[in-house]
Amino acid sequence: MAQLCLLRHGESLWNKENRFTGWVDVPLTDFGREQAEKAGQSIKKEGIQFQVAYTSVLDRAIETLEIVMKEIQQKIPVIKDSALNERMYGDLQGLNKADTAKKYGEEQVHIWRRSYDIKPPNGESLEDTQKRTIPFFLNCIMTDIKEGKNVLVSAHGNSLRSIVMYLDNLSKEQVLSLELPTGLPIIYTFTSDGKVIEKKELLDN
């Protein structure tokens, strides 16, 4: 059996300011660093020895991973790949979400944020995001898992939503209600042939 830990980065400056972030490189807040530390402490309690870690190429995910690895006191290979980047929000990047809702309507903004196949203006839908995350997940991360390796992944709300959607076999209607909090580790346990046998959220984080 192998285990996979999925972790959305800690709170970023634009999370705090309620802005659409997407591919913009925004640092963690002090609270976001605390979230990463607590996530690392929760993961350490699980006693998982990881063989490899993956992250996007965006600073907030990279810093979160660095903090977690320090907390769990493990030095392992780290693979950075843009396939794990956050969904690209196009014209919405940098805009305040509340102000955007006033301009376009709350329902429209909710559809842009949570729907599967509807794109924000000049941006990616979750479906578009999944078209890059899942091939990478299957070719790299799942290959490691089937080899019996424990894998740690630090990424983003929507890149991880797309992976959870795949692992949990969610429909495009079900994924509407899926939201992953910052700094919450999710642990999947797999059989040797890559089937999920357990999912656990470390809520005490």
C-alpha cells in the first residue's frame, strides 16, 4: 500500500485580500505560513515516510512544501511542474471577488469559480485545468504510487479539485460543491494496483 498526501498551500496575500490569484505569483501571509506549519505537524503525526514530493512552480505552493518538509523532518526529492499550477483565471486575475460579483452578479461569479466546464473570460475552466493535471498525475504521481512510494503534493485549490474529482469519481455536478480549504492535508491510501481504499482529511490541523 502507498499513501498520497494532497495539500493546498497556506493562505496567500491575495487569498486574504479576496482576490482571484490564478497564475500570479503571490506570497504566503504569516497566517499561511502558520497553516503550513500546522499541516506539517498533522502530517508528521501520521508517521508517513515520503519518497518524493511534487509541487507547482508557483511560490505559494513551493514555500508551503518547504515549511511542511521542515516540520516532518524529511529530505526527499522535489519535482516542480506547471501542470500542477492553479487554474488560470484570465481577466479575473487580481480582481477582488466581491467587486467582481457586484459587476457580473454573484451567480455568474459562482459559476466561473465552481463549475466544471465554464471558463472565466480568457481563462481556464476546471475542465481545462484537469486536461493538464490528470495526465501528469497518471504519468508521474500515480506511477510512483504503483511502485509503492508515498507521495506528498503541494498545489492549489483548483488543480487539487481536479485531482480529487478524478480520485473520488465526482460528476461535474458534484464538483460544484467541492472546496478545499488552505492548509488542509488530505491522505489517500492505495492498493498496489492504484485503487483508493481510504481517504482521510486531517481535520485536527
